Amino acid sequence: MHFPVSPEIAFDYLADPVNRPEWQSSLKAVEGIDGPVGVGQSWTDVTVPGLRPLMETTELDRPRRWTERGTWRMVTAELTLEFAPAPGGCEVGVRMHLEATGLLRPVGPVLTRLSPLAVRSDLKRAAAILAKRHPA
């Protein structure tokens, strides 16, 4: 996904949970942010359907790579964004993995395949927001 800003600008915006409700379509709010942006920072996503996964930054290598893990009941999701300089800005790569236990276990692989589509849509929104804030 192309972002028309530097990797540093894209990274700082996407890695900060305060910004998430602005660009992530499934979020109403973010609550309980614990600590500064960095490994170990945690917060609760308040989703549109009412789910409240506990989120945690598990990897942060500014401005190259950022990973978060979200846990809600029997589902754990891990999202990794990788940032690379590119002409006119940067490219943001997405990797997503979901695991489910119990009765939800069979849906884990399906969600892993489908989730990047939603994430890419949200990243398009984030890229458009940053393009307006940081015109070339």
C-alpha cells in the first residue's frame, strides 16, 4: 500500500493508538492507553459491533516494522506493518494472522485470509488522511 509520506510519518501515525479511530473503520474509540508508544504499550479497542479486544504493541522498530497483538475471548490476532521508502513516499506492507480456540478454531484460517482486505481498506483511508495533512 503506497503512502505519499515518509516512512517516519506513516509509522508514527499508524503506530499510535490515539489515531486509530480516525482511520480504522471498525473502531468507535480506544480506551485505557497504558504507556507511551512502544513495545508493551497496551490499550482496549472499542469496536463498532461492541467487541473490546485488549491490544498490545509487541514489536516496534521505527520506522521499519510494527506489530500488535489483540486478544478477545477465544481469538488472538497479530498484525504486522512493514514500512519501506519508495518514490513519492513509502510502501506499507501488511501481514495478519488470527488464531482461534474452542468452537471458533475452524474460522481462524478463514479470518487470516480475509482480514488483510479490511486492513488494506483502512490503510487506504489512513494514506488519504496523511496526504491531506502532509501535501507534497
